[in-house]
Amino acid sequence: MSAQEAVDCFRDTLKNGLASRPYEAFLGFLTIYGIVHFQIEESCMQADRCAAATQNCLEHKAFRKMIEAKSERFYRHGFDPERSAALLGRMDRWLSRHLGQVDVQLRRVRPI
């Protein structure tokens, strides 16, 4: 599952009135995604000497830190529909910008 698919799935879950457990699972997915997927992508960028490798690592680090903060808040204060909706919007913006400006540079050196 891609990050965008996970965002869309969680959005559908919220629309159906479900909340706390799916949000916890969504945060878990984003945490794992931020470890596994980013590690692979960073390795590829470094191996291919992609010009965006440093920027990519910095953005991934900021992403992981943001998800960690969202997770900590959730475990301390519980589910908040407004915060979860805000996270979805933030994820949409992050994915759109990151994929369209940073990740696309890897394709220039490593075509699919």
C-alpha cells in the first residue's frame, strides 16, 4: 500500500464515523512507512548519486519527526477528529509536493 492509498483509506474511514483505532493504525502505518520505504528510497538516491539525496533525507527526517509528534499527542490525549483531518490535509500536501519535486528526481537517474 502506498502512503497516498493509506491517506485515502483513512479519509474514507473517518467519513464512515470510525475513528480512534483506525487513526492509531494509520499512525502506525506512517511510522513504518517512514522507516522502511524511506530507507530504501534514500539508499537508491545515494547509490545513484541523485542530486536530491540530501534534500530527500532532510524531508524524510522532518516527516518522521512530525509523525512521532502526532503519535505522542494521540497516546497522551486520545483521538481528536479535527487533528486527524488536519493530518490528512498535511499528508496530501506533503505527498504532492515531495513526490512532485523531490522523488521525481530519482526517476531521472533510475528510470522505472
